[in-house]
Amino acid sequence: MASKTLARGMGTFFKDCEHSSSRWSKCPHEYKIRYRNTAGKQAEESGFATQDQAIERLTAIYTAKKAAPQTWDSGRRRS
């Protein structure tokens, strides 16, 4: 399972199969994405037929995360 990374903090998209990343365009398996949600936990979604659909979803998640107000945990120091 290889993955391709986009901009820092955006997440990755990949296929969970035995094919190398150079063969993904011909591979019938669906793409999966992995990213950090607003709580900082790792999340994964699957079911994307094309690489473009996976990237579009990652972009939508990334822009929604950036637009949301930043919250502070009580354990974190504020400077």
C-alpha cells in the first residue's frame, strides 16, 4: 500500500491493494483517504472511484478545517 501526500496537513490518498502506485490508473480498486479531523484524531474514508474525487474530498475537508475557529484544550498552554 503506497500513498501520495498532498500539501502538509492535508492528508493522503491511496489504494489498499497489491498494485504499485504507477498502476493505480488501471487498477479497479477504490481510493481511500486518510486525514486528521478537527479533534486531531486520524480518520479514513473510502469509496472514491477516481484520484480526482479523492483529492476533491481531501481539499474540502482541509478548507473546512482551516475555516473553523481554532479551539484550545484546557491542557494546552497559550502564549
